[in-house]
Amino acid sequence: MFFNTLLAMTSSEQLFKDSALRMPGGVNSPVRAFRAVGGHPIFIASAHGSKVTSADGREYIDYIGSWGPALLGHAHAPTVKAVQAAAERGLSYGAPTELELRFAERVMELYPSIQMMRCVSSGTEATMSALRVARGFTGRDVIVKFNGAYHGHADCLLVQAGSGAATFGNPDSAGVPQAMVQNTLSMPYNDLSALEGLFDERGQEIAAVIVEPVAGNMGCVPPEPGFLEGLVSLCTDAGAVSIFDEVMTGCRLAAGGAQERYKLKPDMTCLGKVVGGGMPLAVYGGRKEVMQCVAPSGPVYQAGTLSGNPLAVSAGLTTLNALTPAVYARLEAASARLEAGLKQALQETNVTATVQRVGAMLTVFFHDGRVTSWEQASQCDRERFSAWHQALLAEGIMWPPSQFEAAFISAAHEDADIDRTVQAARRALAKL
């Protein structure tokens, strides 16, 4: 209570100025700095359900949702209670617990493609580890990702998105040696023919193809028909490992993620966000023969002091057990209502933009026509998005502060929240 009262006495603007003296850019993760939309970030004092309350005491309808984990809404009561109970038993032990086993069993119920798994603490750890395992399993070095896809900040994945045919990777961050990315190839998303050409030429060198089955880090971009199926098939035929990065889509698009929605079975899967219930928790897993390469069963080393800690696993297991058909029915209804309202608002205001949605992920692209790739997404009118974002914020709507991030709808968003958002969006669009 004292902490929230103290924050409410200090403005977000002052907190940001003070933070900038102590943290790079004033934040602990870059997108929070609002650099893409201007202004200063809103510091949050508390959150509940579909709302967040700022340090200035203002309430916002939230579509960031902690960047995805808050599928059930903020401060989901059973999850909070489970974490409190776990904390009273001890914060971490550095030893195995029954909770980890029960969590693994539940994950495998939801994801039949996962026959063995390991917990880690972040999505970056999950993807980095999965790729190491794939290389260890295949004895190959080359990995393939897609332009505009973000799979965490491991060195081998920080590759500048190319265009057209596959190119050898160039580091997309200072501090990443060329040698760390020379075996990373970047391909155009949704271009199966380009991927087929790469496999024809270099299939026996490829250890793995990692893909967001529904892209979320270039905005919400669904797979074209046959793209994911072809990707999995190419990997199988070439002896490469297909990896679905479902850190964002896992348990959001369906209880069993995008692979349930599209009825596919990749060799490996990475999960995060929703599966942690808001706590630092992620998973990588897959076929038993692949995962048995992981130490101490096999030669591929990976470890983590807080991996599978009781607080995180308690939050994750409670959340997963709450994912009922009724939850997904509510998510679909709320998301469809928002999509329809935004499309109508665009039509009424005669603003050029397109709304793309898959389940409870949605993006308004300030682009003329459908977006299917990073090459198209990168042509969006970012200045117009920034103006729209600022107008929404003034209306009490917390939208992701980047054209290239998906908005997340939660089961806690009520029809009144959606309708208020649509009305605010209409006024914001009219100002453009």
C-alpha cells in the first residue's frame, strides 16, 4: 500500500527523468521507452483485470497485457493466491519439486508435440536453448529464421532482416561478432518457394528452422495457407529440426497454441508469457529423441539456477488449469468485437489502414492493404501510427507503443471496455 501511495505522488514524467540517470534509456527493456511513438512512458503503479493505473493515478484500458502473459487479466485472483502460498513455503530451493512435474504434465497435455521439456526463465533462454539442442542433435550449424521475426536477444538471432533471397546474416546489434551470426540465414516470411529453394541448395547444412507460427513482432501477421505445413515438411525431409516459437502465441491462440489452431506438430516448441502466468517462466521441449540430447541425459549443456522455481511454476500451473473453453470463447468474442469496431471506425473516418487479427492478437497497420511479410510491414506509416497512439493514450487507452507489436486482448476485457476503445479509436482516427 505504501509503495503504491508513494508512486501516486510522483509523475511518470519525473520518474522517467530519474530513471534515465540510472538505466539505459530509463527502462529495463527498450520498447518501454516509447521511442517509437514519442513522449515519455507511462509508469504503472498497479493493475487489475483489463485496467492499469499509472503513477499519476490515471486508469487505462490495457492492450499490452505485460506483452502477452495477462491472458486472464491482471492480478488473476487464483494465480495471485497460488504465488502467495508458494512464497510462504520458500522462494526457491535449487532442488527439484513436485510442482515442476505437475507443470510439465499439464504442458504436455496441451501440447502433444512436446514429449519432454525443460523450464527456463525467459523466452530468449527458450529459443537460444532450443537452437543449441537442434544443432547438437543434427550435428549441423546453419539455422534459418525469417525477416522481421524476433526470437529473443541471443547473439545468433540478432540478425538484420534481409529481403528477397536468403542472405548470410549481418549483426543487427553492436557487440555481436560477425562470427556469431555467419550461420544464421534470414528468409522472407510467408514465402514457401524461397524456403524450398534454400533447402534444395543447402538442406543438408540446415540444423533448424525457427518460426513464429503467427508473427507478432512485426505486428500480427498470420501464415499464408500451406506455409507452415510446407516448412515442417521441408525440415522432416532434410533431417532438420522445425521449431515453433510460441512464446507469444502459446496458449493465446488456443490452449495448445498455434499448433493446435493449425493442426501441426513441430519437432520442437518454445513457450513463454502465458505459460508463466505473469512470472519469469518459459519452456522449450519437443520430440523425446531430440530432448534426450540435453544434459545430464546428453551432451548439450543448459542450466539455470532459478529455472522452474516454485513461485513461477505455481503461477504457470494455476493459469494453465484455468484455460477453459469458456475463456477462449470470451477471448474470441471480445477480440472479434474490437476488430469489427476498429474496421468500422476506419471506414467512417476514411483513414487508410488495415486491421489484422488471429484470436486474441490484433494489429492496426497504417498500410494500404493486407500485410503478409516484414517487407510490407516496414512500409507502414509510422508517423501516423505514433499520432494515433498518442491520441489513444490521451483517451485512456494503453496501446502497444510500436507499429510492429501486436495488441493483446484478455478474458477480463468486457464489452464496455471494447466499446469505449472503439469510440476512442474513432476520435483518434478522425484527428489524423
